[in-house]
Amino acid sequence: VKPRTIFSGIQPTGIPHLGNYLGALSNWVKLQNENPHDKLIFSIVGWHALTLPQNPKELAASRRHMLAILLAIGIDPKRSIVFHQDANAMHTELAWILGCITPTGKLRRMTSWKARLVESRNANDESEIDESMLNAGLLTYPVLQAADILLYRATHVPVGEDQRQHLELSRDIADTFNRTFKGPSRMFPLPTALITPSKRILSLKDPSSKMSKSASDPASRILLTDSAAQIAAKVRSAVTDSITTGITYDPVARPGTSNLLTILAACTDADVHDVAARCAGMNHGELKAEVASAVEALVAGPRAEFQRLLEDGGYLDQVAQDGAAAARELSAQTMVQVRARVGL
Ligand code: ADP
Ligand code: NA
């Protein structure tokens, strides 16, 4: 088996919630621990965060917190390169070059861009969609993402279903570069999606939408740093139904109940149908008590490690510095060739 180069990124926008962890971050740790021959590169993508308005003080804190969280959940800086994107300026350099071979029409076809257009229309209550006030970063965001991946000549990118289109664009851009700027060998491998088995965690308060950092009700999400008492309170207040007595897994008719089962299964690394069968005779109070203790068992270790790491600032700084140095060393090799091929 050829060793893979795996790249993934996460924005430093607050403490991750249980959906981020079960849907994305826990998979990074699995990839790291199960594939000793792969090269792993995990980036905290600060430049991406700037596409939305950020409070600078909060962003600086989130940036540090995200590094501490990644280490706390088990990303091992001796095994994986973990670094701040914004500590390696070559990301923006390559993004510029790639932007110059990417038609704006392709960017306008991204569903994430279309969603922004719809949001801006709703906000201004206009029937006409007006993109002129949206910042250019929102449109070119996927080009920066392509640069993140291609800078390390990554072969595999773990992504959720929602990011599949962006990865397609990265492949497209890589292919365009390869054909436009030919050299002795192909410049960029076309990165392949590692679609993680979907563990979509829903909002505890509105199980028709996913658990999200942007939902207004903080009780709708569990943060990785929540205390046992906070976890128990949030799970207790989760929306369920009383369609029938007992517990059944039925995501369409019983989204709230089913979401609790999904969480319980994911936290205990079990099959959701097995979990549902085991919980069939419970009432919702009993199910919630189980869910709360399973979540607590999962996050207690990382939560304590997170606090310990924040108190050991020198260690965090050292990890950030070493990660950036390793990232820059790899990407410098790419950029020497990229510059030569484009003639700069
Ligand atoms: P949010 O939706 O809270 O803003 P992001 O969009 O920053 O989260 O997503 C970061 C990562 O977490 C992505 O890989 C995304 O697919 C994953 N993710 C986000 N929310 C969930 C969820 N509710 N269930 C599963 N995975 C999720
Ligand atoms: Na989001």
C-alpha cells in the first residue's frame, strides 16, 4: 500500500461541539492511530475564519483553544503535523496563483456561495439577490482550501458530505494547473475524498437541523469543554417526542429520540440499531441519563487535558512553532516548483 498524505483543516471558531467531534475530529485521531505509514497534516485555518466578521480578541483565543483541543483529543504532534495555517504564508501565495487559473463562474456555482447569497437576500429582505456587498473572501474561500491541500500535495482529504463539492473543485484546480504548467512530472496529485461514515449529529433543541456553533440557543449543542453538570442539563432538556412509549430508532418520525440514540451509539462506538434494541424498554428520562453519562465518559479525559494544556502555555507555543516549521519545510518544496513552472 502506498503511503497517503492526508490533509484536513478546521476553523478556529470557538470550542468544537459534539457534532464537530463525532463527525470530523474523532476521525482525524482514528486516521492517525490506525495508519502508521500515512503522512498526516492537520491545520487550524485562521485565514478561512476571516471570511466572516470575527472579534479579534475572541479569534486569538479560539486559535489557541483549537490547538489545545486537537492535542487534548489525541492528535500527537510527534506523529502528525499540526499547525496554524496563518503561520505559513505560502498558503496565501499558492491561493493567489490558483485563483488566477480559476474561472469565477466555477466559484459562483459552489452551493456554499449560493447559500451566502440566499442569506444576504433574507437579511436585507430584498427579492433581488445582490452579491455586491458580500466580501470577495467568501467567493474565493474554496481556492484557499485548494491551496491548503495542494501545498502539501495531499492525496487524501477527510471531508463531510457538505465539503464534497469543494474537494471536487480542488481536484479540478489541480488538474488545470497540471495541464497549464507542464513540467518533468505532474505537479499535483488529484486529491481523493475520504468520506467519513456519516455521523450527523442534530441540534438538541431543533432536531430538524444539525448541531451547529451558530444556532442561537447554546443548549442546542454540547461543547467538548462542558462540565458533567452542563452536559446532563443539556441532554435533559433535549427535545424528544411522545409518539409511542419506549425507545425506537426512527429518524423520520422521531428525530429527537433517534438523535439521542445516534449520540449514544457514537460515544460508545456501537451500532445504532444495537443500541436502540438495548434501550427499547426505557423511557426518555432513562435514555437521557445514559446519553449524558456516555457523553461525559467520552469528553472527561479531553476536557481535563485541555485545561492542563492551557495552563502549560510554553508547551502549546512550542507545538505551534514546531508544526509551522514542519509545514513550511514541506510546502517550500512545492512552491519552488510552482514558482518555476509559472515563471516567477
Ligand atoms: P458548524 O456547522 O458548527 O459551523 P463547521 O461547519 O465549522 O461546524 O464544521 C466543522 C466540521 O465539523 C466539518 O467537517 C463538519 O462536517 C463537521 N460537523 C459540523 N457540524 C456537524 C454535525 N452536527 N454533525 C456531524 N458533523 C458535523
Ligand atoms: Na458551518
